[in-house]
Amino acid sequence: MQLSDFDFDLPDHLIATRPAKPRSSARLLVATPETITDARVFNLVDWLREGDLLVLNDTKVIPARLSGVRRRMGAEGETEAKIEVTLLEPRADGCWSALVKPLKKVKDGEKIFFSKDLSAIVEARDEGQGLLRFNLTGDDFDAALNAAGAMPLPPYIAAKRPADAQDREDYQTVWAEKSGAVAAPTASLHFDEPLLEALRAKGVRFTHVTLHVGAGTFLPVKVEDVTQHRMHGEWGEVSEAAAQAIAQTRTNGRRVIPVGTTALRLIETAARSGTIRPYRDVTDIFIYPGFEFHVADALMTNFHLPKSTLMMLVSALMGQERIRQIYDHAVREEYRFFSYGDASLLLP
């Protein structure tokens, strides 16, 4: 398998920069091995069955993008430099790893000021990232970050417009609970309360898992032989209750359907032994054609970047040729792509 096997032409105007309103009015492409149907997300109730289990990622996106200044005293007095920071993940020692731009403008030991309440010292710099120690911790840090930060929109949206107040709502799922993600589980953004109520009435069941999506999800694949690619690690948890719900669904002969590639990757990590088990650790699972799925029977997901690991994942689920047909249809029918775009329901 070569990287070029997962490429396709995508017109720039199909990249969505705002979501559909209301959420469940987004388009939904439903694909089986034989058919492709154009629908809407609110039609999901027509495609799911009583006893199906939707696996939902309950991670919560933090406002991880910060604008600050570095102040430095020199021979000519105090100078300032604007510094942009995107938080990546907290470390056990209390520091945060972060993308710092421009990294060359800061030195180890310098302080960056983000607001009257929030600042951070640059503890170290390595491999294009900074290690930041903030002046606040716990709830005080969360409150100051919420006041000073902006939502970390994906690069392909941020290149077109800055994040604004509306993104605080749009780039968060309605069931977001556990803070820690710096990117949203975007297939889940299509759900609203009326849709959830309709699914419950149909007899569809839900369980929650947690995968804190990292900025590494946007990293390009840089090797032509895709089997040589190494995934970034992300922390996740499948609780005992979630594992039991998934196992019971399979025992009952019903379908387990993760909503989003993050939920799929996590439950497949927890089922590498062949049986789903509770899991609490980092996962760097890489799913590409030839992968053996143990628990996921289908997938709801958005439309992905050409030559991305997520294109490889959906190709593993549906087959490379079938995904090529599905994406040709999506482009031809002008579905909206990526994080704020439309959705697909893949039924292998």
C-alpha cells in the first residue's frame, strides 16, 4: 500500500468552515457494499435498529489556543513579541507541551503573558515544541484558560478564519464531559437533543468512552509506504460499564456502531485480545486495510482528508475500492468535508 492509493481530488469549496444548523440537518451519506443513499443526519433513526449500540466519545475540547506576549529587557529597554500557543497535552509534572509560534522568539526561563490572570514560564524547548509551566493549577487554571483561550480549530479551518465565540458551542458535542481534547470528535457534532430522543424512542442504546483527541490527529503521513507510519499517542478510557455494554450487545447479536474514528480506534484498542475489556491508557493504534476488526460493526464518521490515516481507516472498514466509489459520489454530490462538514454512515 502506497500513500498515493489514498489520494483523491477535493475542490477547495467543499471544505466546510461552519457547521450545518441545526446540527442534525447536515447531510448523511449511507453506504453499504451495494448501495449509496443520500439522506440527512436526522434520518439516522431510519437506518438504525432496536438494540443497536452507539459508542460516543465524551471528551471535552479545551480552549487550547492562546495569544500572548513575551516581554524582555534589553539595552534599549523593554521589548515585546507576540507569541501564539496551542496546548497539546498536560504532563505528569504539571507542565503542558505546546506548539509555540514563533518558537525562536522565546528562551528557556522566559515568561509569556496571556491575560492579567494567566501566564506561563517556558521550561524547555524541544523538537519544535515548548514545555510550559502555568502560574495557575486546577480549577483556577481552567477558569483562566476558559477566559483567555480560543477553540483550537483544525488547520484547514483556521487558515480561512479565526475561531470566534460561536465556535465555543459549535466545536463541542452536546454530551461533552471530560476535559482534555484539543480537537473535537467531529462526527459527534451532528447530534442534538431531538435526534438523541428519537433514537432512544427507537430502542437504540448508548454508551460513553473517552479519548482525548490530540493535535497529532492533523499530522500528515510523510512516508510513501503507509505501513511504516507511526501514529501519535492519545489517552483513552473504556470503563467496565462500557466494555460490558459492548460485549452484551455482541452477545445479543446486535450492532456496535462507534460514532467517530476516535471511538472506533479506542474500542478496537481495548479489544485487541479478541474480546472487549476495560482499558485506561494511551493508544497509538493504526488502522489500515488488512486490519481485523473485533467489535465495530459499522461507523458514523465525517469525510476525511486525502492521504490521511483516517482515509486508511475507512478503507480498512469498507474496502479501498468501495471507499473510492463513496468519496467519488460525495465529491460529485458536493457533500461538505472535514470537521464542520457532513457525515457518512458506513455499513460494511
